[in-house]
Amino acid sequence: MTANSDIKTGVIAPAGYEGYTDTISEFEIYGWAIDRDSDEKLSVDLVIDNQIVATCRADIYREDLKDAGISNGHAAFHFAPYYFLSKKKCDVCVRYSGTDTLVQNSRVILRQSSYNFEIFKPDYHLKLRTVIESNKQINLSDISEKSCIGMLDDDIPDEIYIGEGLAYYVSGWVFNLSIPITKVDFSIDDKCFSLEHINFPRDDVHTYFSETLKLKGDKKNIYYSGFSGIVELMPGLSGMSKKIRINAVFKNGTEYLIFEKEVHFPVQMDDLIPAEAEYHDNASQPLIAICMAVYAPKEKPFIRQIESIKKQSHTDWICIISDDGSDEQTLREINNAILDDKRFCLIHQQREKGFYHNFEYALRHVPENVEYVAFADQDDCWYPDKLERLVKKIESDNAITLVYSDMKIVSESGEIISETYWKNRKNYYKDISLVMAANTVTGAATLFRRSLLSKALPFPQNIGNSFHDHVIACTALTTGKIAYINDPLYDYIQYDTSFIGHCDFQVAQVNLLWSLIKKIHDFSYLRQVFNYFIEVYNADYLRLKLLSRTLELRTGERISSLFNDRVMSMMKLITLHLKVKLLGQTTNDAELKLALAYLSRKISKLFS
């Protein structure tokens, strides 16, 4: 971070610089920036009242950027400007570092206010345009009033690993200009399932086709062209190849084939590729697999982390490092750091997956003779007894499936920011409903039994902001119990560019309902709030619905009722919110937001 710096450089950004600010509010700024003429990652500055207050590298992974062909997805930046703002109005913008050029759509007047009703919203319009224009089967010039046209938002892959059951999410759009849809069917050979949601608004589809085709007259069927649903894929499909068809049925009885493909469902063991790493065969110690997901790690912090792992008092471990498409120079630096210790194994992927699926990929390489698994970030610093103490705790009770510890929050320069992660947030880990709504289990602090992998893998699809530690924590609670060590066992390094970092709920929290009540008369504000909750539904409610349905298939635990798109789901979430307030828990109103997200989605459906 650079503070109080004069930003006037007199330099204009090169023509190849391109970027956009997707979301900008006093709480969150999300965007992306690239150099079209170079593979080098750009840095951007957060500027408030003509002073640089923070700088970050635009290299965070985003699935929507990858889908749009922007720098393989690693081009995003994120700022949290709230703590730099005052109660008075502040001039805020984002600039390409070293220049006076603003990132597009980044200038705004902000001040500290009551509640954050901004959420990161992927650029659906950009993704839709890219998908349509790359699809050779769609000829826009042939579209007429009697035409049917439709697509999936994301292609179904040639292979789908199911494991012990998988809830699979499908979404897309389909329309006929003159005839409405009555249902959309998902078929696997002769078995047919009607998707849950049809005729919901798709502003991106409406905008694209209205502008591209210059259509006149009623465009209602384009606007209400969305469909989605979750299909339960059962373990019995493993080892088979099946034809998947997605078919739309219109009001006059005509049908339109949206998608058709032969898909293979490999047996579960085919998805596991044991890593080849040597280990110290110490009969007195259980073997641990440390799974580290990396992307373009800075050399010095990475070496510090590697050395801290080498110094563990528990010596019987292997470390599986899964690299998510770093360049050749970075790979050489990684190899140099681990060359002298055969317990490390580097796996390199050419195609970027993002940190969620990168951790999953590392887990797929855990050998069968491993007893416990630990996560590691690429730039923390472990204390020498970290693994030893975690093992001792988990072995104290056979019912414990996962254990995690506290951590110190340390700045990049080594300054202690907080002696504990829980300075202004309560730690809870026994209630599956609370952990589902707002996870407290931090991945790099955990150790869990390898047996969890059969229930956790494969991970559900990445919807919204999915996290590996959340999947593992929820899996652990549905199969046993979680334990906690109330001592920091490592230093968590907090960077300005950290994607999540140290969540401090009580500092940022303002009463959600009171914020709504105060502005109930402001229609434009209520519209913003409504759109916010629709995005919460798309990003969070759906993600938790998919996770809970998947875990229910694999474990038999009835946990999906919180997120089943029914009125009782909303009532249970509101009841959970009352429980949170009664117990004084700190969830940042996550459960109330999810309840209002369901309600907003229901209202939008009624209008269709």
C-alpha cells in the first residue's frame, strides 16, 4: 500500500491498456485490467481525493473473465475503500498504476454510509455476446418472428465425475418471439426431468437481441427467456456414457432442442491420481498430505512458506503443490524452492481453473495411504508445531472429522495486525446451518481425515464465490464433528490484494432491516436493493442450494431444506437470523440476506 501519494504523473496509459470497473461502492470495488499488447499483469491504484491510498495487481481469477477470453480469467482487482473514506463526500477512482488514465467506469463520489447494497455482478452481457458469437450453429440473420433460439450459459463437459452423487446445475435461455415456453426438460437417455425454473428475466438476452436484431414489437418472450434447474446425478451412472438432451416445449406444443451431447461418467477411482512423492516412513506418525494451490506466487513469501513446512516437528508428510498455469519463470522458482526435499510434488496445469478447482485438483492427487489432509496457502508462515498439534487434537476423539486453529494476522512487512483471527468476529463451528450460511473454518488452518474426500469430491460447480474450505467444513459437519484449537498456529499474511483476507464483521456491520426501513419511501433505492438481492440469489443462494443438495445425496443428512426454493426455506432462514441475534453471533446478516434473496427471486418470478 502507498498512502498520501500525489497521483499526477502526466503519463497517459498505452493504447493496449483495457479495463472496466464492474462494481463500485463504499464497501467494495471490483473490476479488471489487462494490457492487450503484453502478457504482463497490470497494477491499478485506488485514488481518493487525489491521493493514492492502495495499489493492487490485477491478477485475481474470475470465471466470467475466463469465459469472455480475457487473460485466461486472471485479470481482476478488488479494493475495500470503506476504511479510507470519511463521512464527507470523497472523489474516488481507479487508475492504471504510473499513469493518469482512469479504468473505465471507475469514477464516483462516495462516503461512509449506512449499509452496503452493492455486490459483485459478473458481466453477463459480455459473456453472452462472447458465447453467441463463437457459436457457429446460431445464424442471427436467419432469425424471424417464428424462429426458436436458445443456448446454455455454460456447456456441459464431455466427462462429469459424480462420486457418491452430484447435484448438477444447468441454466440458459430460449425463446420464440411469438410463443411462450411452458417447460424445459433435461433428459438422460429415457429419463426426463423438468427443470425447476422457466420464464425468468434475462436482461442480458433482451439487450443483446434487441440491439443486434433491431427487433420491433413485443419483446416480452425474449426478456422472460431464462431457465435453470438442478439435476441429481446418481452414482449408478458411473462408468457409463449417456446422451443428454435439453428440450424446450412451447405453448402450442412445438419443441426446440437446445442441447444434445453424449457424456461419459467415469467411475470414482478414475478421478483420483495419486501424487508421486517420497515421505519419511515414521511408524509413530500418521502420514499427512499437505495440499497447496498456487498461482504466480511471489518468490520470497513462497520460499518462506516452503521453509516453514520443512521445519514441521511432525515430519511424516508430503506436500502436493498444484500450480494453476503460472509462467515458466515462476515454475523454475517453485522447483528451485522444493528441489532439495523429495516430499514435495509439483503438478502443473496449462489451463487455469481458479483457486476453488485448483484445490480440488490437488485433493484428487492425495494417495490412499494418507491418513490426514491439510490445506496450505502459498505465502503464509507455519509455526513448527502446527501439524503436530492438529494431529494430537484430531486423534483425541474418533468423532472429530476436522480440526482447525486460530492464526495471527500479519502485514506483508511483518507487522502484527491482530493476534487472533477473531478480534471482532465470533467463532462458531458446531451448527451446520450457521456454517452453511457464513463459514468460519479457514482452509489453511485445517487438518481433516482423508476419509472425507469420498464425500467431498468432486466439488459442486463454482457458482458465485465458492470456496474449498467451505465445502470441506460442511462435509465434516455432516459426517462427524469439528474441533478447534484456540491458539494461533501460523501467520496469515494479509495483502492489499488478498481476495478474502481477514473478515471483520462487527466493524463493517450495520443493521440491515433498519437501513431498509429508513429509505422505504425512496423507489430508486428500493430498486437498487431489489437488484442486489437478485444477485445474492444468483451468487450465494444457488451456490448453497447446490452444495446442500450434493451433500445430502452423499451423506443422507437432511440439510437442503434451508435452500430448497420454497417458502419454508425463507422462514427457516429468518428463524436462523433470530437465533443469531439471540446468541450474539456475527454472520454479517448472511442468513437474512439469503432469506430476502429468495423473496426477491420469488417476486421477480411473479412479475413474469
